[in-house]
Amino acid sequence: MPAAGWRFLAAGCAGLAVACGQHTPPTFQGYVEGEYLYLASPQTGYLKTLDATRGTRVRAGQQVFTLTEDPDAQALSEAEARAGAAAERLRNLAEARRAPEIAALEAQVRSAEAALRLAETQLAQQEALARRNFISQARLDEARSTRDRSAAQLDSARQQLAAYRIPLGRAAELRAAEAERDAAAAVVEQQRWRLRQKTIAAPADGELAETYYQPGEWVAAGAPVASLLPDERRRLRFYVPETLVAQLRPGMAVEASCDGCTQVIRATIDFVAPQAEYTPPVIYNRGSREKLVFRVEAAADRQQAASLRPGLPVDVRLGGN
């Protein structure tokens, strides 16, 4: 335990003795503890801008700093181009032949249909003449052959048109092209994520406590550029003797006061240490039990937390409302 902690404990125990004599709630000395967030980027680069200076308040979502975008911006452009090319390849394979080619085949089908109708009409005429013996059997066979040839040409034209209307790529080729398109899109999203990590915003309302780089300096991946003290992460820390720790539980309300505070600080206990701490000498005997203490922490009221300064000494009273 730091020396300051022992001083707080000694004063707290003295205050407890006096308080017990006057039948007032026990009082302990403690201090305000700040839990800092260290803002860093998973990307490397030169620090481009530092948008908030130390000691200033920032809002959640407010930009704190940015790194230079090169070469991630170029990598994103390359990925987007590759994704566009993959999408175009898939579209080309999924489409049928060009419209003019299909129109020409449709015209051939219509021409074959007309030829078949003419051949059928001529065959009917020849059959009627043959029944009256006006034409030879050879003329009748020729008309039938013309009709059959026209029907075959119509079927061939229809089959060719149907083939031109199906996609150019086979099923396996289409699946491969779809996989390439999806993979290229995933690479684009990865590059966009990397580029977004070059701009870091405050995750919560609070005070920017310190900055560690200046614009133009090289920042390694994961290196903190600034530290943020969120409002909701300022808390009270104090130590309670083992004779009273059994009475404490998370959810209990406490009150605290400090030099210069104009109103009572209200907080709620949310942590009681499961393990004891000792003041020197660390020995197990009946005479040293009074030196056995447990660390207790309490979350301050959200409306009051922003005004608390880490390290500020406070007097904590149990049983606050």
C-alpha cells in the first residue's frame, strides 16, 4: 500500500474512534481514484492532427486525433477497383449474348416459321392434286421433303436462339465468379476498417488528461496518443477495518465530503476487496488485528463525477442516503 494510503487509514481509524464515542456513523478517509482510458490506433503512421489538447473536455464521439491515411487510402482504392472488376466479370458471365445477336436469331426463327407455313400450304395443295391424279408421285414427295426441311430449319433456329439466351458461363464458372466477387468485397471492407482506425474519437464524455505525441511524429501501432478520464470512471476508494467489512456489500450508499466541496458527494459501493491488506509490521497476532483492512470502492453519482479530481482526499461516511 502506498504511504499516502497508510496515512489515510491511520486518520480514518482515529476518526472512527472519536466517532464511535459520539455514537455517529463511522467515517473513513479516502481519495478519489481515476480509471483512465488510453486512446490508441491499431494502425501505424505519422500523427496528422491532434484535435483536442490536454485538460479539455471532450464529448463521446468527438474526434481526438488522426493519423496520415497513406498508404491505406491507396490500398482501399486498389481493393475497390478489384472488387469492381470481379463484379463486372460475374455480370458478363451471368448475362446472355448481346442484344443484336439475339435479335438476329429471333428474325431467323420468324423466317423459318414463315417458310414452314408456306411449305405446309404447298404440301396440302400437292396432296389435293395427287388425289385427282393431276401430279406425279415425285412432285408430291418433293413437297413433303420441302415441308420436312422447313420444319427442321425452324427447330434448329429455335434451339440456337435458346442457347444464346442462357448465360455465357456455366454453373461452376458462375459460382467461382461469385466467390471472387465476395472475396474482393471482403477485402474492401477490411481496407475501409483500417482506414477508419486512422481516426480515433472519444468513447465517452470526459477530460483529456494527457497527450503523448505531437503532429508529425511517428506513432507505432497500439501506442497511446492520449489518455482520457471518463466522467463515469471517477470513484471513491477507502479502507475499512476488518471489524466493519462484514457490514458492507455492493449497492450500499455512502456519502463523502472534501475540502472546498459545496455539497455532499453521494456514491454507491460496487466493490469490496476479497483479500485483506495490512499495515506494517505484517504479523498474525491478536494485537495487530486492528491493522487488518479491506479496500472498498464506490461509484460516484454520475452528475457529480465530472467535478471530482483524482487524488482528492475525501471523508467517507457509511450509511448515506
